[in-house]
Amino acid sequence: MLTTRSAYLFLLPSLTLYLLFVGLPILQVFGFSFFAWDNGIAGDFIGLANYGRLLGDSVFWTALWHNAIWVVLTLAFPLLAGLVIAAILADRNANVVRWLGAIYFIPRTIPLVVAGIIWGWIYNPIFGLLNFGLEAVGLGGLAGAWLAQESTALLSLNVVGAWTFFGFCVIIYLAAIQSIDPALYEAASIDGASWWRKFRDLTVPLLRGSTLFLGLYAAIEAMRFFDLVWVTTQGGPGYATEVLTTHIYKTFFLVGDFGYAATLSVVLLIIVLAISAGAFTLLRKP
Amino acid sequence: MTKSTRLFQNLLLLVFALYALVPVYLVFLAAIRSEADLFSGPLTLSWPINFANFGRIWSEAGFATYFLNSVITAVSVTILVLLTAPLAGFAFAKLRFPGKEILFALFLAGLVVPAPSVIVALYGNLQALGLIDNRIGVILPQAALLMPFSVFMMRTVMQDVPDELIEAAVMDGAGLLKLFLTIVVPVVKPGLMSLGLITFLFAWQEYLLPLVVFQTESLKPLTVGAASLQGRYGVDYGGIAAAGLIAFAPLVVLFLAMQRSFVRGLTAGAVK
């Protein structure tokens, strides 16, 4: 039928682009991971030997652990902050909402590379603002080389990640709150419910869909972020901020081990697809 | 609401506003101060504004070129996405055809594919196609990586087009493409605007693809330029601040000017 053919023609440009530059490489990395590679040339088929190497690769497990920490921290801080701020903002007048919403979102418009550079200064041990501020309020003892010591590097980077992300959460939550029927809140007010009770018993349960969406978004971002680490610590000091993506990058571009880099890519793909499949199942449930 | 609750809430709003703005303010401050008084004095604006850092970075460190490259790449990616994704979104939202569910699921799966996970194969493919160190080698994969989100968002936007509008046009015997261009596009203009803005933002922010694809200095965009500046000009803080500002100020201005449209785009995929 005419519309059937037209439908395929309508899909053709985007589908071609997508399959050629995303679909095909995905199939290729799966394929690459079953071979031994030498100088960029595929050698013998070695089955799952590359996957066996994962077990003994302590950098891989460290990186995976850091990604997991990043997921948890992102769910705990920017998501929660976004929810509370959005709930507060929802009661304020339109001008306040517009201005504060814009201010909170500004960091999200800044490229992560630039965010990394900016925060690199703030964390600088010698002239950084953070140490300066701590000394000014008499807490100079807490000052440190934030990105250069293993104990604080990952956490310090996460503060930067949260900086670029919480405004996004505010905007998504705010839009969802504004679509809630105001009569529900009015009824609660007539019953004498406090702000906190309305937040806990109305806002939070009604925003379940947005929370799942943002949770999924945050988890995926936590698995795939690269720019921020690469421009600040490149995974260091030691392996203190190593994540899967930096491990892939180093294995591929610096070590030149194509087969193992492909194997790591497959693991990353499987993890993000599994996370999203799980989230979609949850979203489908009423 | 009690007075103390409200006070506490205002304080929270303020603290997060400072969290968002202080780092931006610091960059601005460092960029407009001269080297001599960079570390002196309180965190107040200095007067007169010193543009020396911008001049140095713009002409000597090659940021005029980086800026132009960012514009070229981001605009190309945006145009490419705007020419392709709305058609697909319309097909998924309004047309019936065999394989629709599977094809849409294929796009959906791509929503979460991280660029670093395909780079291992993509790099070799680009090499084979002769697209390494070529703008096309960044523009096409970048548009492809943004395609799942764009198609998904366009499907949501197209669902809001009234069926009666389309049926009326079909009865007139309008060809589907003509119908799309004359009837559908005018109705979904705000949605297209949002898609364009978001695509532009993401394309401008991209770092990994241009980092690995471009070798020639004159092709690199701002993100790569700013990152390399950090190493080359290790102690030129005023210069790096000016570079950072050049790299993000256009996005901030664009966002503030088009806030409504941005927000509509961001929430289109999320709420439904």
C-alpha cells in the first residue's frame, strides 16, 4: 500500500544513519571480542578467552565499582535535591520559578570538559577556592589536594557531576508537579496537612514516573560518562577515578589491545541495556 | 506554612542557586582580571574590565578557529537531525506499516548506547571510509548517536497532531510528503525548535568524537581546544578562563533566550 511504502521512505534516512554509525559498530564490537588482535589486525578466533581475562583484571573491577558508586551517589544527591527544590518551587510565583529554574539549569549547558576545568581550579590545592574558603572559616585543617589524593578524588568529581545534573532534575520534576491536579493539594490543605505531609503523601508518590525516568537517566549517565574524568584526572591518581569508559579508551588508544577493548565495550553495552530493560519493566507497571 | 519552614526553604533555594552560579562567576572573574591582580583582593568585579585575556586566546591560541569549528559541526549535526528525525517520528506516530514495533524498539535500545562503547569499531570504520581527520567523520556519527533520542522525542511531538487534520488532507489527495511539509510541519514547529536547540547543545558539548577523529589543529572544536589549553598553557589562568567562557557562554545565552523551548524539549521525552 502507498502509506506502507511512504512509511519506510520516511524512516530510511534516520534508520540508515543510525544503523551505519551505531548499529553496525555494536555488532562489530561483539565480533571483535571473540578474536585475538595483533597491531589492529584480527588473528585467531579465541572464543571467550577475552571475557576470561575480565576475571583477573583488577582495574576492570575497580572501574566497575566506581561506576556503581557513581550511580548511587547520583541517585542520592542531585536527584533528591532536584525533587525537594522542585516541590518548594512549585508553591512560588511564576517569576521566581522561571529565574531560579534557569539558574539551576545553567551548569547543564556547560560542556563537561569546561566544567572539569572550572572545578579543577576550585579544587586546586594551592590557590583553589575550596581550600581558601575552608581556611577563611577556620577549617584549614580539612583543606586538601582534592583531585590528587585517592581518598577524595572520586567524591570530588561526583560533586561536579551533580553540579551539572541537579538542575535537569529540578526541571523534569517541576514539569511533572505542575501537571498534577491542584485540587488534590487543595483538598489536603483543607484537611490541615502540613507542607511536609503533602510532599510525602502526595508529591513523592505521584512523581514515581519522573523518578524512574531520572533514575534511569542518572544510572545510564553514570555508566557512560567520560569527558569529566578524562579532562581532570584521566582515571588517576593511581586508579582512584578509573571508570569503564576510561578503561576502554586506554585499552584501545594507548595499549592498542583491540580485542580486549571490544570486550570491555560489550560489557558496558550489556550493563546499560540491562539497566534500561529493568527500568522499562518498572515503568510499565501501574 | 510556618515562618521557619518558609525561611528554611528559601535558604535551601539560595544555597543551590549559589552552588550553580559561584563556579560560573569565578570563571567570569578570572577571565576579566589581569594576570597581576588575579589572586589579589576579594571576589568582586574589577573595573575596568580587562579584555586582554580574550584577545590573546581568540587570536593567538587559535580560539577563533575552534569557535568556528564548533559552530560548523553543531549546526551541521542539527540540520542533519532536523531533516531526518521528524520524518521518522511522524511515521512512528501516525502511519501503519509492518515491522513498526520492532523498528521502534531498535531505536529505543539506542537511547542508552554510550559513545565510548562503539568507538572501538567506529574508529576503524571511519578510517576505512577515509573520514578520520574529516568533519564528516564527526558529523555523521554524532547525528547517528543523537538519532534515538530525536526520533523518540519527535514521535511524542507528532502524536499531538490531530488525526482529523491529516485525514482531511489525505482526502484532498495530497501526497504524503507534501502533506507532511504543508500540514504537519507548521503544526509541530515548536517541537522542531526544541529538537534543534537540544541537538545543537549536545553537539556543541561533544568531546570524545572530535578528540579521536580530528588530528589537524584547524579542525578541532572548542571542547578539544579548551582541554588541550589546560596542558599547554598550564599557568595562564586568565587565558584558560577566557577560553572556558568562550566555550560555554553561547550555550548559556542561547538557553536563557530560549528557555521555554528548551524545557519543552527536555520534558517531552520524560513526562509521557
